[in-house]
Amino acid sequence: MLKPLPKAFVLSENLIQARQAGMPVVALESAVVTHGLPAPKNVDLARDMEAQVLAHGATPATIALLDGKIHVGLTDSQLLALADRENTRKISLRDFGIALAGGLSGGTTVAATAYVAEQAGIRVFATGGIGGVHRGAPFDVSTDLYQLSRSRVVVVCAGAKAILDLPATREVLETQGVPVIGYQTDDFPGFFTRTSGLPVDFRVETPEEVARIAVESWEAGLGSAVLLVVPPPESSAMPAEKMEAAISTALAEADGAGIHGAATTPFLLRRVSELTGGESLRANLDLLKNNARVAALVAKAMRPVTGTGTY
């Protein structure tokens, strides 16, 4: 039986029906809509990800804050309103109380989405890339990595954002006890590229293997996420050398302009897209849709192996 939700949660009608029917559900973040992509690609991408989830047999639940309420599942009009609002916050864990008390709206990060998904009983979550350790600033570690250590969800991603220090990010995941599973790969993807030169903890070939690993872990009492890393599609993945050259240039420009903190990632992603003639943006869009597809397959595979559901 699903536990009662905090009063701030609002479930969409589609999600309520899916929960009642025991149907597979995939959580989707909304920071990519509010802060990650330019208009109108942000709305198009959100719709495309939901369509991928639906096409592969699961119910999408995009998570966001609207007027001081945590919405799990958005209508199209709510999605458009979120994308069109000015001064929306980027909602991570530290922002929940502020946004709820102030009646604010915003897009949820990986950490915030993973937290809400687990609270709502959703066990699979698709995103693009997780946050991590910033290059040249080992003290600057994304909350994503810590929340992954305490959210029982399968997080489907293309690794960590390539603008980060990937070896350090990989080490923190290990320190936090988060298993990194490669979906049909032995390599940790580099977000825009199919490999970063770093290994995964284990390789799987099927969604059913992912489901078994997650359920066995949680039924054994472990409380971390399972990070399922999926290489970007070969058709749009970028050469590592080209990507690294663009990232290095963008990092130098950010440093010269004194850009730091929360403004760093949006600046770098935008500048890298400019430097690659839009290739990195195309890769980003393709990998997000691909991750939504894989997440739907994993969510479907979770149903036959959920055991007693005591986790």
C-alpha cells in the first residue's frame, strides 16, 4: 500500500489512475524546461520525453513546483505555464521550504525530482545527466550525488554532465555507495560522448536485469538509488576530442567573466552549444528522449519483480 503523501503534493489525474491500476510510471524532471534548454525547444523536449514514455508502455509524471505546490504529473497547460513564467526558481532540496512557503514555482533538479519520486512511490526516473564535482573546484559538489545515496529510485541518465570533473564525480558516487550500472555498455558515458574512459560497476543487457538489481538491493535494506547509465545514440553522439575542446574554451571564458555558482552550468551548456554549432544541443535532445525510452522499459520490468514491496 502506498503511504500518504505530504499535503504539498498534488498528483495529476493520469497519475492517480496509473497508481490505482498498478501501472508503470516514469518520473521526469523539469529543471531542463525552466533552466536547461532555450524556448521553444524546452517545451518540445518535455512533450517528446512524455511521448516516449507513453509509447513504451508507461505513464509519464513530470515533476515541478507550481504556486507553492509540488505537482507530480503536469497537464500540457501547466507545462506551458511553467515554461513561460519569468523568475522561476531552480528547485533543489534546499529550496523546497522557501518555494512552498512563498507560493513559488520552479523546475526540479535531479536531487529534488528523485526525492519527490520516491515520496510518490515512483521507482524509475529519467533525466539527461546528473550533477557532480565541478572542474577545478573539488569542494563544489552537486546535491544530486548525495541525494542519490538516499533515494530508492532507478535513475536513468547518460552519466554526468560532461562539463564536470567526471573521474571525481565517479569517485563520489562510489563513496556514497551508489551502484553505477551500464546499460549495454562497460563504460561510463560522457554525456555528449559514448564513453568517458571510466568503468561502470556492472553491465546489463536488459531492463529485467536492472529491475532485479534494484529490487534485490532495496529488499536487502539498502537505501540508495541505482544509477543506470545509457550511452547517447550513436547517430548524435559527439567525438570526445571535439567535445573536450569546446568545454575547455567555455570553461576559460566562464572563468574570465567571473561566472560561478548556480550560473555556471547554464552558461557552459549554452556556450558549448554555440561552439559546436548546435551539435551538442542535438545530442542533448536525443539522449534525453532515449533515456525516457529506456526508463519506460525499466518501469515495465519492475512490476513482475517487486516482491512484497516492503522497500
